[in-house]
Amino acid sequence: MDYKKKAYELLKSWKGDNYVFGMGVLDQVGKLAAGYGKTALVVSNQTYMKPVCDKVVGYLQAEGVTLAGGSVAPDAKPNAPREDVYRLVTYILQFKPDCIVAIGGGSTIDACKCASALAALGSEVTPEVDHYFGTGVVTEDLKRTKKKLVPQIAVQTSASSGAHLTKYSNITDPVVGQKKLIVDEAVIPATSVFDYEVTVSMPISVTIDGALDAIAHTFEVYCGAKGEKQALCGELAATAISLCAENAKILVKDPKNLEAREAIGLATDLGGYAIMVGGTSGAHLTSFSLVDLVGHGTACGIMNPYYAVFYSKAIQPQLKVVGKIFKDFGYTDADIENLNGRPLALAVAEAMVAYGKSINAPTTLGELKGFGDTYIERALNAAKDPQLKMKLQNMPVPMTIDDVDTYMEPILRAAVSGDFSLIKEM
């Protein structure tokens, strides 16, 4: 199958004209911004991202769009710390732009999503970001106050989280090292641009993290999909995982390979599509507690094999599909077609580990510099946070808060050492 062609078809059928994506499409940003008005708050890194930012600013100026405040606003640090959100709120309130052009990866785009909500609602509801975590809070507050968000154009530069396409805004409290989540249709960018050629400017480690995130998004959603959604989620997972299985290792050897860059960009976009259809679960929940140790996608990549074994009884059809893909691309010799039950889950989990090793990614928590038991405690406490309960409920084998210590702790212990035998099944 031509997986790239399939990916383009899936994404076009989903986003239509609201998404500009492909190779060599960055120059369309100016016309998109001009559709919202004459001023744009441009938010971007000004070191390694400066060449891309300068191009975007040039495209804006060519269409008569000026920079709000006369300069580019600094982007958000990794994992979108809340202080960067508050700083961007100040820019929005001071300069009153017609639109926000967020240039960057998930952290910058997520910070701008959250900042736009706080700028609109802070004076009427509360300027404290914690109020908006959870599902649908921003939408309810907008309805009640009749306020509107400043339109955001998300210019994605990294094959990563799919932040430019989704209703999620991940924000970190760096004091406690915990990430929390806004889940709200209102924060979806008004329009988005992703020129896959731009990802050549990103470190290969960021792209590999994105490939693991693409697999995590599509795999977790597929595992939890029910009813009529299951066929679509299976299609998204099969396409994205195949693109990553074939192309990530190419980029490890040749980071400037444009065809492989395009493939990983498409895969991460399919991951964004998947999390708009269904929800992620265990691996994502655990990743929120590892923000100061490792990239988000890599954290999910470490954890998904272990959660797959835990989910074993509930995801046998999905394991068959995913296992066959990893076998087709040479990551396992197991007889996937004739395995069932926990042995099937173990074979797929081991194939996922083999894939991680092939792209030089860590495959256990114990490999992470600085990891210790405090992170297990943090992850278990986060799993009991009511604002994150959606992740427990999204699991193919749903947990309650009362189940966390009994079943999640062994999963985490298994992920520290790589010993799948520690995992209990419900």
C-alpha cells in the first residue's frame, strides 16, 4: 500500500480547506493571516527557528499584515510552562492582535491556545489557569460570558504532538513537575499550516520523539475505540504505524531525507486526527509525570508496551493488526497470526521495544537519567487526580482511582526494569 497517499487522503477528508499541509506550503501563511485582519501576534523561537520565523514574517508583510507590538514574541519553553502562558496573555492584552501566529512545536502552540483562552476569559471568570483544566470548561465559560478567542494560526514546525490540529492544550507546572490538560473544542486553531520540509531544521531527537508520539496516539486510541469508530481508528493506526516503522530508522541515518521527513510528518498528523476521534489512556497519563526527564512521545513510547500487556484481554484484534505491521517491517519473528491472549500481547510488546531500540530510543524507565521511585509516586498520585480521570476511563481495561495502586504500580515497576512478568491483569 502507498501509505503516504493514504495519509493525505485521510487528512484531507478530515480537515478540508482548514488545513494547509504538504511540501513547500509555508508561503500560504500570509494570505491566511490577512483573512483575519491587519495585525498578527507572532510567537516564535528566535534562535534555531529564526530562519523559518523570518520567512513567515516576510509572507505576512507581503500581504499587508504587521507584527503586533512591532516584534516577535518569545515562544514557550518545552512542555509549555504556565509562566510562559501568563507572559503570552500579557502580549495579547497589550497589543490586541487580530490573530495569533504560533510558530513552533506542541509547546508553543499549546501555550498560545491556553493564553488565548486566559486573555479572553481572565477578567470575567478567573486569570488562574488551573480553572480551565479538564474537559469543556473553556467552551462553557465562553458561552456564559459571550467572549471570543483571538483566532490562532498554528504553524507547525515539528513532527510531534499534532497540537496544530487538536482540542488539547498541555500545560506544565514546573514547580511540581506535573503536566495538566485542557480538552476543549474551543482551543482548536482556526487554521493550521504544516510544511513538512521545515522539520529538517529540527534535531533528529525531536523527530524521533514525534514518531513515537504518532504511534502512541494512534495505538492508544485504536485500543480504546468502540463501535463504528473502530474501523476508522484502525485505519489511522495502521497507516501511521506503518509510516513510522518504515521511515524513522531512515532518518536516524539520514536526518535530511525529505521523503522520510514527509512520512513522519504525515504520521504525526494522523496521530492528531486519532486523538480527535478517541482518547489516549495509560501511557499518556504516565507521561505527564515524566516531563522533566524525557520528551512526551518518548515517554509514551516507553510505556505503551507495558500497558499493552495489561490491556491484553481487551485488545486482541488490535494486537493482531499492530503485531502484523511490526512483523512486516522486521521487528519480530513471532507467529503473530497464531498467537492469542497474553502471549500475543507479549510478542507485540517485545516488537515495540525492538522498534524503540532500532531508533536509539530508551525502552525502560530505568534508562532515564535521574529516574527514581519519586517518579513512580508522582505518576500514581497524578493518576488519582480527578482532572485526569479521563485517562483512567479511556483505558481498554478501565481503572478507578481505587485500582491505581494495585494495578498501575506493577505496570510502572515492569517499565523500570523491562520485566513484563510483573504486570498483573484485572
